[in-house]
Amino acid sequence: MNICRRYVQHHSQCSEEQLSVCEEYSGEADGHGCFSRMVKTKLFHLKQKGFYMKLEAEGKITEEGTGMEMTGVSTISITSTVSKLSFEKAERYYKPGIPLFLQMKLVDGSDVPIANETITITGPSVNYIASYTTNEEGRIQFSIDTSNFIEASISLQGVYKKTDWCNSNWVTANHQSASHSVYRFYSPSQSYIHIEPLPKTLSCGHTEQIRVHFSLDPDAVKNEIIFYYLVMAKGDILRAGTHTQPMKQGKEAKGAFLLNLSVDANTAPLARLLLYTILPSGELVAHSRDFTIEKCFSNKVRLWFSDPEGLPGEETQLHLAASPRSLCAIHAVDQSVFLLKPEAELSPDTVYKLLPGINLQDYSYERHFGDERPCIDVKNIEVDQIRYRPDPYSYGEDDVSKILKDLGLKVFTSTKIHKPDVCLRLQVYRIQPYYESLPLESPRGGMAGPPGPVAYSVLSAPRNIAPDTETETIRSLFPETWIWNTVVLKGYETKRDIQQHQSSSKGDASKELAVPVTIPDTITEWKAGAFCLSADTGFGLAQSTSLKAFQPFFIELTLPYSVVRGEAFPLKATVFSYLMHCIQVTISLAPSADFEATSVEKEAEFYCVCANGRKTVSWMVTPKILGEVNFTASAEARSSDQLCGNEVVEVPSKGQKDTVIKTLLVEPEGIEKEVVFNSLLCAHGDPQSVPLSLKVPENIVEDSARATFCVLGDILGGTIKNLHQLLKMPYGCGEQNMALLAPNIYILNYLNKTGQLTEEIKSKAIGYLVAGYQRQLKYKHFDGSYSTFGENSQAPGNTWLTAFVLKTFTQARSFIFVEEKHITDAQISLAMKQSENGSFQQSGTLLNNALKGGVDDQTALSAYVTITLLEMPLPLTHNLVRNALFFLETVAQTKDIHVYTRALMAYAFALAGKEEKRQEMLDSLQKIAVKEEDGSIHWERPGKQKKTSDLPSYYHRAPSAEVEMTSYVLLAYLTKKLALSQEELTIAIAIVRWLIKQQNPNGGFSSTQDTVVALQALSQYRIATYSKDGVDARVTLSSGDATLTEFHVDSTNSLLLQCQDLPQVPGDYRAEVTGCIFVQTSLRYNIQPHQKEAPFKLLVQTVPQTCTGPKVHKTFDIAINVSYTGQRLVSNMAIVEIKMLSGYIPVKSTIKLLEKHFHVQRTEIATTQILLYLDQVSNLIQSYSFTVELETPVQGLKPAVVKVYDYYETDDLAISQYIAPCSTEDPKKIH
């Protein structure tokens, strides 16, 4: 049994482990951080039946000094099979006269090869027996002479040891033997070719010699025989050639020759060699062989650092070599990322899994090739002194046609390739050719995106370092991703340049580039990788390379990611020394007004740290401010005449002082609330003065209020700035991903058509488009449809979401590459859902059921799909569009149409150019429009109950459904062949006034679909009303008599979001406006949780609820019960958001187990919270639980909040709290 803690700092770990596997063991780790113990299995009664055939081991490691604990669990299966023998790549056929080549492998129950053991082979005849000894790989290779074989099939058996079956109550050691049947290959003249196998994987860049055996009809032999060959890979014929073999007439027509096979990236990962010759009798003699090829690439990419090790903050170079004119992507990521997720690292295997190449396999076709030999009756027959059983009754015995079919080749020939057939022909059904993917697993991986904030561009200048780097290093930059960039390797100017380079680099024509970089401050191993694309040589992938950021003497801080104000925690500073001598160090924490710190132990003047040693010092820290708090700790080596033990103290020649700066987030108590007031202000002539009164509720958390005042010259400016974060909500499913993808298209269209598109915005938006497009494909089903959580959720594809994706992918083609297949597949999927009357049937579950008569209604869904088809655009004469419009026109004649459906139909008729129907729908919508005092217009669901805000001076944000339907009405007004009338423009402006009031501070709205549709409508409005004259507006913000700031907005900065933090909340301010401008005031504050009337019932408890037993100090379960109490049968999709207690982290395995619950579609672990995606919540209680464990003790622990809320109606939420069972425990006593 082995337990190791893996460090990226490459230092050893002295600590103690505790194990619990019915027997407990403990000990101190070795210099590599590992603890090993030989466990006697006798006490587990492994040979007695009736027990589970597995052992579970749990290990816990405690770090000395910091007290940090890590646990690991491992399971090992118990098997009664102590040896397994198998045939490897065994031949299926034998050919009389040609040796039968075979290979076997012997392994133990854990698949470890067994060497130097005897294998006994019996068969094919009673008298045949042979013995062979396994090599170091556990393999034997042997051949059998087949000269005297005439049987239709022969059987071979391999035995290592025989199994002795004893008492049924005890587990008996089992030795698995192996058997294999080989069938005779058909040849009327007993002529054969055989390509000898190569057991190894062939390396690229070499030429392999393939041995070929032949045994031909002597009567067919002349002075020479011409052998023809084809080399196939990835479903294509790559090469063809001939081999001429000299022969002597009258001699035996048997022998062997060598054939050269060039191995390169074109033949990878599987090369298929077909060899054949044609006898004078017209018989085709052939054989094929598959060769496994190393997964390689034509573009040879190499990557290396100038030095394999460097100091933090030191400059170095990352070298890259690839084909000239290659575009290369390079990255360097903290090794710890790959320790947690090794499958995220790009490799040749993961790349080949993504390739669209195919390996042709067998196919079925009607045998219309004529045979010279007549058909034969169904009975045993004898042909050429060999007895056969003809097709279709023979099994296993095949002919040359089978070889050709297995290669996927269609052959037109007059040669003999079939064995005798039967006269009675069976009906053969035609089916499509069968294709099989390359022998690789289905694609899952890919290279991880940047796991954390990128340190800096690889081409940027190095950051400032302290002046005296010889004596002190200051470390404050600790990214997970160091390098994330693309570079271009230039080509050679002339042929002479190429020749000079090749002569100096031994024929290598690659181009090299040195990229200057600065090593970040993390003491870790940085793993770098690169891949390149070239028009000449294609794709290439570099083998990963590493750089160790290391210094022999450094200090590390241990602290939680965040705490709540009022909590205290032990801040621990540990000094590591890898010098070969002892040093005396002083360890200090810089004082700050932002926190209070007291030493946990009595402070010493200095500490001795000897070779490979460490020292930890602790302070009990209580933060005093909210927000980010910086801690600066230093360790300085000092000269001294005093001894450390018996050793003399030395001072390092450089790096005598190491300083590290770490940041802690201090959060306010309670839960955060945000209210926003948006307005479009226009003052022509005299300035307009607008009062701003910021008020907060009575239950506000002290000092948590903060407010910001922003101005924009364009109502889409905030959206453009925040394209990556339009919603402050989870994005973990297929529908929400579209809210990241689709708005980029509308913004790019708007800026492009108005001439405002800059390269910076274009690059950013296209980047988001590409990422969103790739991510959306994860939610695709085999039938071309899409669902919210993809095929793994077992739910069928969703008609509405499929239409949404189809529309977006089609529009995205103007800016990025979208594979045509994905568009065609989605369109076919929708076509399959269209009924005879032109309507579309709903498939799958839509997670927003808040709309009565909404997208659950057949008419609304049909209108939505029709909009998609028209926006693609498909012509009106297309069957799908024509039938859908016929259905909508039929429904339009009825009176009882929901307001949401009317809005959709109005836009659909507008897109179709049916002006009369469009106007009819708009007129009916105007009759039920809601008109506000400020002149704005919108539409609401019938029977809606008015909601009041906690803050009367702020506008209450409308539900997403109302934003969506109002946006469709705006789109219907804006979509018109003729120019808008003044009346229509006035109505559009009134709608826009209402819509912009609903925007959140990031430019999005409250949910996914309302954000997408509203931004589409607003971008269309801006295209229709954009003026090249631009804007010219001024805003003066003041408080009392004091002017806080002045903003000036014109055509040069109309898209720029200009903001000013407001110094006092609550408070009264005034904005004086000249010209037309968009203003936004956002107010954020925390309130103590209080449960008001809500459509959810939420109960959260810890298990156990009280502090019983020592284990509860370190770990406990959180149990959550949730149910729906609203007016509908079930809720929309709901999110359960569990905030972690300060110092605690979730046990990830228990979070993953929650996804086995029926309603849990997805789980996410964020930095300080857990998210559960529930497809719905009913009135029945749904119970969930998971485990958390203590990472850093915290004193004065505050309760953590749990919320459940409707994803589409975010005001529908319930709140609860929980606290650790031992929350009153002094953290200094927890070890």
C-alpha cells in the first residue's frame, strides 16, 4: 500500500498518515512525500467466499506545521484469476504450405506480464504438442508448418497451468487457458500469398521491411512473377506499386521476399497493405495485413525552454520550431492543473480521436460477378482433391473477395475471386456501406482552456522586479495559466536560405522562434505545450516541455480563499530551505490597518532551518475591512556566529530575503442584492437636471452598500463591454450557452453595418463565437437535435432549442466557420417534427414553463420555428416555410391567441413580407399594450400580479417572459420592406425606453432567452436609427454643492462605458444632462437573510446537527430538502446555490454522486459555492446531501447561505442558512 502527496514545488513532505482498512497503519512520509506499507492479506480472508471481491483503502496525510489534511481513497479488485493466457493478433486463416504465425501473451490477474514461464501448445492434430518460454513482455511467438494440413478448420489451445477445483466454499486460484480456431483459406489451385505480421507499432519517418511468403501453382510459374500492392490509410489508397520476383521454371514455386513500407503521418494510425498477383488461369491470389502506426504528424513541432529551471521573476525564452509559415498556439500551465485533470493535456491520442478519418470495413452487395464455374448443389463436394462445403453453409472459410470487401474496395475484374457458390440463391438485401471509425475511443478530451487568469501575454514586457534582486525577491503573481498565445513562424525568403539552414541543421527545414517570457512567482513546475498549422505540412503537435520555477529558500502562506467579516483564522507562514547548509531566518508579517494579527506561539528572534528543512509560524488574523486584504510575509536569512545544532550558519549568496504577497477576500455578511435604474435622457437646448436618490432597506448589512453611476452614448455600449458576462447567472447548460453565443452575432452585425467595428471588438467577439460554437456541440444528439444538457441526460432533443441553435449557427457563418453538417442535421431534425397541417410538434422538455400559451403551445412553437427558417433564410417557396406559414395564417383567423403567441406571429409575418397579417397582429397587440407614465410601452402576461420593490425609487425589473414578448413586438415593428413611418418609429422608441430599463449593469437582462431576443431587437433598432453625425452630450454629476465628475460623450467614445463610484450610500445626487445620453445607476448592498413568502420551501441541516465525536470537527454532511409551493404544477429549471462556510471545501466525489439523482442534471463546484441544476421542482420533497471537510480552521464562523431560485423568474427564491456543528470550537485546538 502506497500513499503519496504530490507537490508541484518538488519538495519532500514530512508528515504522518492514518489509514483505516479494518486495520490501521501510520508512519512518517519519506523524502518523496510517500508512505509505503506491506499489508498482509491473510486477515481479510481473501480465499473465503461470500465477501465482496474488493478491498478499499483510505489514506489521510497531515502536513507538518500547517496542519493541512488531504485524504485519498483507492479500491483494488480481488480476483481469483492468477494468470490469463490469450492469443494476440491471431491469424483467422491458414494457407497450406505457408507457415502459420501466432503470438500469445501471459499476464497475471492485474494484467502484469509473466516472464520466463512455459506455455504448452496443443493441436492441430492429436500428436502435435510444443512448449515455449515467455519473454520479458510475457509473450511467445511461434509458427506452425501447414504443409500437410487439409482440414476445413483447426483448433489450437494454449495452457500455462491447470486449475484445481476444490471446495466450493473457498475461492480457487484460476488459470485461464486460451483457444483459437483457424480456418482454411480457399484457392482452387492451392496458391497463396501471406504477409508476415509485425507485432510492434511502427515508428514514423522510417521504412519498414515487410516479409512476404508465397506458395503458387508450379504450372503458373514462368521466368518471373509480378506482385501488385496497394497501401491504404484513413479510407484512401495512398500508394500503389509492383514487385517483380525472379523465378525458375520447373522449380517449386515457393519462397519469400521483402517489401518496403514507408511509414509517415499519412499512413497513421493504421496502414493496410494489399498484395496480389494474377495467375495465367485467371485466379486472383491476394492477402492483406494491417500495421499499427505511431500517431505522428507531418508538421514536426518542437518546444523547449532555454533553461529547464529558473528563479521566479527571472527572464527566459521559450523556443519553438515548426514548418515555415506555421501558425502556432502555445501555452504554459501550472502542473497542478494537470495533476487534478490529466486528461486535459493535449496528446496525439486526443488529436487523432478528433480526426474525421474513417476505416472502411465490410459491406453487403448482391453478387453480380459472373463465375466461370457453374453453381454447385447444396451437398458435400470435392474440388481439386479438397472437400468443401460451399456458400452459404460453410462457416469461416473465405476467399479473395472477402479480403477485398474487408478493405472496403469495390472491384471490377474478370479474374476468379469467389469460392464455389450454391445454385439456390438466397435473397440479399441492399444496405448502405458500413463505415467504422478509426479504432479509437470516441472524442472526449481536448486541451484545457485557460483554467485561471492569464499572467500576461508571452510577448509583453517583463514586470518590474525589486531593484536589488540579488538580495530580495518579492512574489505576488500566482496565476494558473502563464502563457496563452498564438505566434507565427515566418517562411524562408529564398531557396538559398533553405539550403543554408538545412546544411547547418542536418537537413531539418523547420523554422525556429524564441519567445521572451518572464517566470511567474509560483514555486511550481510549468508545463508548456504547442500545436501548429501549416498550409504546406498541416498539423503538428509538440511534446510537452517543463520549466521548474524554483529557489532554494522561500516562504509560503497558508490561508483560506475568503472569510466573512468578523471571522478570524490562523495565517501560517512556512519557510522551506533546500540549501545544503543551515540558515538562521527571521519570519515577519508586515503590519496593516486592514487587519489585526497576534502570534499564536511566542515569537522567536530567529529560527534555524537546515538542509531540506522547514519552519512554520502562525498568527491569528482578524480582517477589519471588506474587499481584498493583502498579507505581506517575509523570511530573511541573517548572519550569525551561533550554531544551528552542531552546524555553522551560512548566508545564501543571493536571495537572502524572500517576500510573498497573498490576497484574501473579505465578504460582508448576508446575501447580496442589486438594483439598477436605467434611463435614456434627452435635453435639447437648456440642460436637464435629474435627481438621484439612493436609498437602502432597514435590514442592510453595515458598510456593505456601494453604488456606481455610468454614462454611455450608445444603449449597447454596456453589452459590448461585457459580452462574456451578460448575465450574473450560471452558464452550465445548452440553452444558457446560447446567451453567450448569439449576442456576439447581433453586436458584430450592428457595428459592421454602422461602420463602428474595430479590430479589438471584432477579435474579442469572434473569440467568444468560436468558443460558444464548440461548446454548443456538446449538447447535440445523434439525430441532429439539441437538448439543454445533451445526450448524456437521457432526455430527447428539444424542438425549441434545436431551432434556436439552427438560427444562431446559420447567422454565425458570416463571421466564423460552421460545419455545414451541423446546420443540415438540425434542419432535418426540425423537418421531422413538422405535422401535415404545417405546425411543429414539441419534443423534449423546455425548462421555462412560465408561459401559459407560450412555447409549450403548438402555435407559439410553430411561430418560433418559422422565424428561425425565415431568418436563415429559407425561401418562402420552401416546403417547410410554406406549410408553416399556412398553419400560422389559419390560426391568425381565430380570436383567442395568447399575447406571447401574437408577438411571435407578428414577427414571423413581418419576416415573410406578409404586411397585412403583420399589421393585423400589431393592431391587436396595441390594444393590450401597457403604457407607463414616462411614455414607455410594453406587454404583460394576462392576469399578472403587480410586484413592488423594496426600494420604491427604483424600477422593478420585469420577468423574462415580458421582456421577450416585448422584444418580439419591437422586431415586428422594425422588420418592414418600406421605411418606418413616424408613428411606427415613435412606438419603437417607446418600447426601447421600457426595454433599457430592464437591463442589468452588464448589458444583459434577467435570463437567457430574454437577453438574446432583446439584444437582437435593440441592435436592429440601433441599425435603423443610427446617425453618422454621432452624439454630443455632457453630464455633470454633483452631490450638494460639490461637483463629483463631468462626462463628455461624442462619436469618438460613444461605445465607451464611463463610470464613477458614488462616495456615500445612502445619499442624494444630481445629474445635469445636455444632449441625449444613456445613464445607469447601480446599487449593491447586503441584507441579512429573511424568508418571505416564496414559491419554494427550503430546509438545510448539517448531519450531525450537534458537535458529537472528534470526526465532526473536520467533516460533516449538508442535507438539503427542497419543494415547490407555487401556483404551477412544477417549477421551471431551478438552481440550488450552496455557499461554503469559510475554511471548508466540498468533497468532490460526493458532489458528483448528486448527478445520479433523477432531477439533478448538472453540478458545478465554484470557488466558494456549489451549484445544483434541477430540471424542475415539484410539490414532493427532493432531498440531496454531500460532504464538506475543513481545510483551514476559522474562529467566529458565520452562517452560510443556501438559495434555491427559478432560473427564469429569479425573484422566485427561497433562502436558508446553515452553520458547522462545531462552529464555536477554537480553531487553535483543531489539528
